[in-house]
Amino acid sequence: MMSMSKLTLSVPPEVVARAKRYAKERGVSISELVAAYLSAVANPPESTDEPPVLRALRGTLKKAKIEDYHRHLAEKYR
């Protein structure tokens, strides 16, 4: 099993609420989402048509689709 480190983040409450809904809908934890994101940022993959965050989350999410990612971004940046 991989060892884990704790990380404390300051995030606006509305972002936390949306992230919890997003994670719950996909059957993953907030920790898994953050870990996948940080992994993608720290180790950017080779250039492809998919956004790096989606590539990093593929396999973690039950039903990852590019349309879901675009919808997430549209909601996030309203």
C-alpha cells in the first residue's frame, strides 16, 4: 500500500460543496480527486486531445467523459 501524507487546504465553502457533489456523483473521494489533480500537475503527460486533469482521473472515476469535464468547467466558471 502506498504511504500517504496529510495536506491541509483552505478552500471556499461553495467550492467544497460543489466538489463533494461532484465526487459523490462519481463514486470517489475528495482526496482521490485532489491527489489525481496534483499528480497531473506535477507530471504533465504528453500532449493529447484530452485535458491533463481528465487523463489523470481516468480510471479513478467510474464514468469519465470529456462532456462531464466540460460541464464541470462551465459550472465552475459561471
